[in-house]
Amino acid sequence: MDMTKLEGKLPSGSLDFTVFEYILSLDDSDDNDSGQNLVFGFLGKAEETFDSIEESLLYTPRALSSPPPLRQRNSKYYNLANMMFLLSSISIVLELIKVTDGLLTVERYSLGQNEDRTEAPDSDDLDLRLERVTKAYDIVKNDYGDVEGPLREFYEELGDQKGN
């Protein structure tokens, strides 16, 4: 698959192709797969992180019949924010634009902030915070799915071409 074909499979604005071409250039020699390792490392970490997030979202205040103490509930949100921050750091390097923006939105909502990083006026309402986090998470998971498949397919075809 060439870059034009990859670009056609991705939603507009989801990947900075200038940066991606640089990442591809890291793999120019036959014995070097640094760029591919970077991409697949991110994809693997994303899957692992999304599994942790989904598990964490299942055990939030609204999902429990008797919610845990406030300190414990807040720590779950800070843990979510931390996971989003770490994953967004990797997606920034790959210039996965929509994924990065979505991860940062989930991080901010987890911390009780608005998208512009100001404190949300209702930041103490943990049910509302959960609702915002869940909606933003669903969007970023969709955006991730939009790039994950085409990137894997791109590298599969690239590997097939190298093997010939």
C-alpha cells in the first residue's frame, strides 16, 4: 500500500503525513524496523490502556450500588488522566491528530476540567464527570479504530513488499 492509498483510508485530519513519512524513513534499511516498532508499540500500548480504562469505567461510582469513599473515587479519575497523558505522549510523536486530541480531552475531563484546562464549574459532580469521560472516551476509541486498521494493513503490505 502506498501513502496515497493509506491517506484515502484514513479520515481527514487524523494523521500528519509529513511526520509519518519521516517515521517510514526510519525503516529504510532492510534490517531496521524502528518506525514500524514505534507504530506497533503505540498500537499495543493503546489496546492495553483501553482495556484498563474500560475496566476502570465499569467500577465507577454510578456502576456500584454503594460507592467507595470520595478519595478513592477521585483517585480513579486521576489514574484515568494519567493513563491518557502517557498514551497521548506516544500518539503526539506519531502525529495521530484526532487520537491525541481525544486522549487529551479524556484526560482533562478526568481531572474535572473543561477542554481549555479551566476547572469545570461542576467538577465535584462525579456522575457528570463520569458521563463526560465516557462520551469522550467513546469518541477517542472510535478515532483510534479509524487509524489502527489502516496502519496495520499498511505495514502488512509494506512487509510483503520487503519480502519480495
